[in-house]
Amino acid sequence: MWQVCKRDSQTLVTSTRLRVEANAWWEIDGDWDVSMCWVYNSRLDDWEAGLNDDVRRLLCAASAPAHSPSGRIKGC
């Protein structure tokens, strides 16, 4: 799922419901559900392309490969 969203330049967000198991050590009662929202921080080329020129220039200046796993934004 993450790969499809990344390929399609969509936000990498999903949610799941998980069952909580009892844990005596941490005094956690089990047998209930928790909702989890998972967010994977990733660059979105389509979103960046829609920014105004001033903001894009700021991003270009700050997008050195050492600080960004995906490298510079397109058009920089």
C-alpha cells in the first residue's frame, strides 16, 4: 500500500484497529481495541510542484541531500 501511494504522489497515511493484549509488567489491561493512525513522512513531488515560487525557492535552498533522503526537489 505504501508503495502505491508513494508512486501516485499521495500522502502516506493509514489507520488500523489493533487488539490490546494484557501486560502485567506494565499494568495494562487487555481485551480492548485501539485505533492507530500511521503517518510515514515522505516528499510529494506533485504537492511541492503546486507551491508558489517563493516557497519552492525556500525548499530548493533547504533540500540538500544530507537532509533529505529523496534528494533535491524536482526543478531545483
